[in-house]
Amino acid sequence: MLNFRVTFMVLAFSFQWHSLSYLHAAPSTNELSNVRAELLNMAENDQDIRKVFVKEGYTDLTAQKMHEIDTRNTQRLKEIIGYYGWLKTEDIETDGLNAIWLIIQHSPDYDFQEEFLPFAKRSFHAGELSGQNYALLTDRVLVHNGKAQRYGTQFKIGTDQKAIPYTIADPQNVDKRRADVGLPSLSQYSDLLNNYYSDKQP
């Protein structure tokens, strides 16, 4: 069985990055339109497999398909960024940037996610990135590195088949930190996840 971390966030996310100049000659409008269309298709694939999970519940096959899609999307996004640099709203519109952020959030390449974390923090404090997205990426990087998460966004399935959070730093103040980034209390979040999960049980 794949090591599957429970994440029920299936909404596309909005993100703006620091400005990077093109690594090659400025692409044409048509070329950028094609890149945007490709990114939107990648995001659609990302969301479709997660909708299957929400509807049908966890299976090894669904987890494997999700991993394959996330891996393929990550590799292609690396190629796009490697060629164009970081694309901006005027290049691929807001939905194109949303797609990029969605792929980063769901990437199985944790080094890739960690590389973006300092810029995500800066963008959050500048008001360019939602607190939810910043909290999700922060916790994912921390949990992968074997550290306690700050916001309690990362869960696993316990022996009683209930979703329980990975270890949280300074747990008595976690709801304050969650409120600071616009998240509901940990108990509300836990109830939401477990309600989703219980609906999928036979």
C-alpha cells in the first residue's frame, strides 16, 4: 500500500510568485495560450482523481493513479518553469497560476515543495497567497522532514479508521495559529475530515 497522506482539499488555489524574467526569448501570445491550456488540463487531471477519492473512498488503485498523475504533473511543471521561468498573471491568467500552485501542493517531490516554501511565506505576508495554502505547504514540508506541523493540516488514518493529525508543535496554541491564517479550529477540521471519511465506509 502506498504511504497515503490524507488531504481533502480539492479546490484550486491562487498564487502569485516573485517576478522572474523569461529564461529564453519572450514567448508569443499563442505559445503562452498553449502553456495555459496545458496547465489547466494538468489541474483538471489532478482534481478528477481526487473527486474519485472523495466519492468512492480510499483504494490502492485510486492512490496509485493519484501518485502517477501527481508525479507526471510535477515533472511537466518543472520543465515548464525550467524553460519559461515563473510565469505571471499577464502570461497565463489567474487560472493558469492557480493550476501551477495546485500542482506544487500535490507534488510527491518534497524537495520541490520545500524549494518554494520561502517564497510562499513571503507571498503570504505580502497578501498574495492565501493563509490556507501557506499553512498546507508549511505543514507538508515539516511532516515530510519528520518535524511537528504548525497548523494541523496534515492527517493520517489511525487504527480506529479515523483521521488523526500528525504531531503538532505547541498544540495548545494551534487554534490561534489556524485563526491567524484563516482556518477553522482543529476540532472542526477533524470533524470535517472524519465526516468525509465515514461516508465512504461500507
